[in-house]
Amino acid sequence: MTEQENQLLDTLWIMRTADGWYPIQPSEKCNPEDHAALNDHLTSIEDLEGNVLWKRSVQ
């Protein structure tokens, strides 16, 4: 594996939606804000301990 390859982190993020949730395994280059910007159906993103990493603001 080369240094430029994107490594997966040893954790999951819980992607919450109005209808439920789904898990993703983020990479070392991921950040919650980027995922939220690309996925407008998300209401929040949490770590496995239940800490909110990102939450959509009501406008």
C-alpha cells in the first residue's frame, strides 16, 4: 500500500435520516461536513458513542 492511499478508520459513523439510519466506515480523509454537504437527506452524523459530530440546522 502506498502512502497516498486513503486508509479506513477503525470506527463507524451513524448517518441519521428522517426515516432511520445507516452506518459508514469513514476514511482518514473524511469529515462529517463533507458527507453532510453531499447527502442532503442526512439529519445528523454520530460516532459509535452517540456523540453528535454534525447536525443539520433548521432554516
